[in-house]
Amino acid sequence: MKALVFSEKRGLRLDADRYQPVPGEGEALVQILRAGICSTDLEIIKGYVPGFDSALGHEFVGRVAECPGQPDLVGQRVVGEINCNCDRDYQHEDPIFARNHAPNRVVLGIIAKDGCMAEYVTLPVENLHRVPDNLSDKEACFVEPLAAANRILEQKAIERGAKVAVIGDGKFGLLIAQSLAVSGMPGSLTHFGRHSDKMALVTGDITRHIVDDDTKSNFAMAFDVCIEASGTAAGVLLAVGMTRSMGTVVLKTTCSTQVDKKPAWAEVANDIVVQELRLVGSRCGPFPAALEQLQDPRMRSLVNAMVDRVFPLSEGLEAIKRAQTKGVIKIQIEAAAS
């Protein structure tokens, strides 16, 4: 099968003869219809995951091709959670811990498991969620990142009526801002970014500000909750500076450590300690909540507007190059027609 593969030794390549995975016990073979290129994929190419040697990709919509243990799933259009528990005997009293942090897990397209920028993947049946017929492949491909955006609400990081800021107007920042606007949870919602045209894609009761040198001082300690979604050191420092004493800073993005400019730990830690801030890491989230939010016309309008181009898998290298282009929000790869 064809797959878009990255390794530290051989770099990025389109492998036309990648082995097709075989579903194990409790797994399904999924034919990929579409995959989304995520910022994490671009960071992996920069060295975010040491020793990486796999097919890229973890955002997808596909169709079940084989499912020995549950044949009624064959032919169903699905999306899939990315954390795979390799120990079938493992149990935990907290289902969210088991979902996100099971020991010895593998992670689709990130840790020790070929990703979805390929013609086929295997996933545990329990990871799969059926896609409603009224969602297009383009829209359904956003379920995984939108679920991660919904993790903030699942963590109860925001109390109803709170003053909330979202920092970042890239792929994730837009989804988070729209998710919160759809939820109606914040009392006020303020979006900070560097591109007014991108922030304008988010609709609802939201205030927008362009980040400049005075933003941190103009909004010092102004918010109950600041969500950092820019994936930059400057965004972390801004979030810490804009959060009130005993408020909450939510970190939603990961990034490569292979960067030239990093803040000293004291720059981050001192305000956290002195202002007694709560620092919350936030990762994968609930797929049912994401599928529900995609029924909202505001969310569907956003995700459709975010997609710049769709490339066939055979042009995967060009797709990555386009995704790395400044100003491009989202690129999708079509592996098979639905």
C-alpha cells in the first residue's frame, strides 16, 4: 500500500510498497478516506519524536474494510481515537485515564504505530466511532482535533461564566475558540492572534485582539482562564501574564524542542508560583462531544473554511510542503473516494 512515511535516517518519503497492516484480536482494518495534516505531524518532521520511523498522521475518516470480531462494522464510515491500549488485561477505575494514559500504549502516527496518511490502518474496535451520514469526509476529518479541543471542558478547567482567553489563531486555536463559543460556557471569550482574517472565521459572541508588544501589559491578570494554543514560548509567557491570581492556564499544544529561542524556566515559573496559578496540561478528548459539535452550523462553517486544499495521497510530499506554507491553515489528503 502507499503511505507517507518519515524517519530520522531517511527523511520524508512516499512509500509505494508499505506493508498493509493485518487486524489483530479486537481490531478492525480501516480503509482511509481522508487524513488531515496536523501541526504535530509538522513538528515530528522537525524532530519532535526522537527515533520516529512510521507513517505519519492521526486525524482521519475511513471505512471499515475488515473486522473479524464485529462484522456488522464492515462498510461503516468511522473516525478513530488515537491511543491504543496494547494490554487487553489493563483496567483502570478512571476511564479517561485508561483512554489517554494506559501504560505501554501506542499512539496512531506518533508513538510506535503507523499513522493514517496511508491507504489502511488498524485500530481497536473500541476506538472507532461511527460518522453520521450528514457529515462530509472533509468535516469528519476534524473530529480528532475537535475532540482534543473539547478536552478542556471535559477537564472542567472552565467554570460557567468565567472570563476566558484563547491564544493562537492556527488550526487548534480556531477550533478551541469555536468550540467554546458553541458551548456557551464562558461568560466572556476573547481570542488573541496575529491574523484578523483567520480569527474572523470563528463566529459567535467573541472579542478579537491582534497580539502586539503591549498585549501582555494591557491585559495583565485580566482573565480567569487562559488557553495557550499557539505552540510558542511567547504564547506561554503571554498566557501566564494575562491570568489572574489563582486562575488557570491551560496548555493545549506541543512543539519540537529543536528551536533556537527558549524562555528560561524562571520566566515561566516565577509568576506561576507568586500568583498561585493552576497549570493544566490538556491532551486527547471525547469523540462523542466533537461529533455533536460538528452538527452545529457555526462549527461546520469554520471547518469547511479552514481547508485550503485537498491532495491525493500520491502527492503527499506536495501536501506536506503546502501545509508548511505560511498562512495555510489546513491541508487534507485523500486516500480513497468515499
